[in-house]
Amino acid sequence: MATHQPESGTLEGGDAPRLYFRWHPVADARGVVVVVHGLAEHSGRYVEVFEAINAVGCAALGVDLRGHGHSAGTRVYIDRFTDYLDDVGRAVDEARVRQPEGPLFVLGHSMGGLIATHHALSRGAGIAGYILSSPGLRSAIKIPGWKNALGMTMSKLWPKLAIPTGIGSDLLSTDPAVAKAYDEDPLVTSKATARWYAEFVAAQADAAARAGELKHPFLMLLGEDDKLVDPAGGRD
């Protein structure tokens, strides 16, 4: 499959934060996939995914969510979870301009899977289907009571308070090379804000409550030994 040279660029959003994106086109594309990354990382960690998408004849666009990677915004901060849906919407619009023909899919990994689920619930018009890779519908990590209380309280009092995520590279992959790359990546962050935490937890509960409303075709990929995301959340 003939591919073209990858590109990168930014999406200017007026009052919204500037977003960075990567575009991996392919000749005579059958469709296009918008890729949404996980917590505290960025689209640059998904180059192999873009290449795999290209290999099956589809173009790929990866976006750095606000507060992540090369995009603008306070690190891992949102006013409300729907901010991320705005980011995905801007990425979808850019992908459709660049690849007007064929179906458009959204692929979300971990936190990106939770974002994709909410996108399907409220903004899925024109999306052919969703691919959820270990979607963050339920966390496998046990959050200490004090940390949960701190996040919920400070979400109201000091929403931009940065709290360590507790996500070590050993939890991400059994491949030492992947863990090493994560540890050495200057664009990966180790903290999340109190408001982000409160909004994320609320979004998990809302997705579970509204699961019966989902109408789009879904492909869900669950890691049975996942130490960050509980696969039971996806099955439920």
C-alpha cells in the first residue's frame, strides 16, 4: 500500500487551546481513522498504530488532546470532560477535510477509549464506528481514600492542583522497550490535576449508566491482564 509522507500541524480554535496533530495519509484511502491517546501521553507514541492503519489502506490522524504533548493548555487539566469531545470534534473535522471520501472511524486507547465512548453518545453523527483499545471505563488501580478525597475536594477549591497519577511504566507494558521509551519521553507527564480527576471519575460513571444508548458499531479490545484498566468495565 503506497503511503505519502506524514505531516504534522496545529488546529487553531479561537478561544479553544491550540491542538497539535499528526497526519499519516495513504494513496487511494479506503477511509480514515482518528486516534485518541491515553492519559498524560500524546500522539507521538502511536506512530506504529498509524502505520498499521495505513497498511490496511486507511489514512490516520492522531491528535494531542489539550494539556497533552505538543498541544496548548495546562497539563492534564480540563474544565469539564466535554472539553475533550471538543478536541476530538476538531480532529474529526480536520480528518474529513483531508480525507473526504470513505468512512471515518474513531480509535481511542485507555482514557481515549472513555472519550470515544462519550463522543459516540453525544456527537457520533457521521462516524462509521468506534474502536476502543483497553478503554478506561473502569480503573484497575485502587485509588487510596485520601487521594480520592483530595482530588474531589480540590477540584472545587484548587482545580489545577497537580497530583501524581501513580502510573508507573511497569504497569503499561510487558515490553521493556516500551516502558523505557515511556520513562524517557519528555512529553509524558506524571501528574494530573484535581479537576481532571473529578471529571474523569464522573465520566466513567456516566458512561456505565448510559451504555444502553450506544448505537454505533464498536470493536472493543480488552487486555485480560491489564493492570491499569479493568476489562470487566468494558464487558459490562
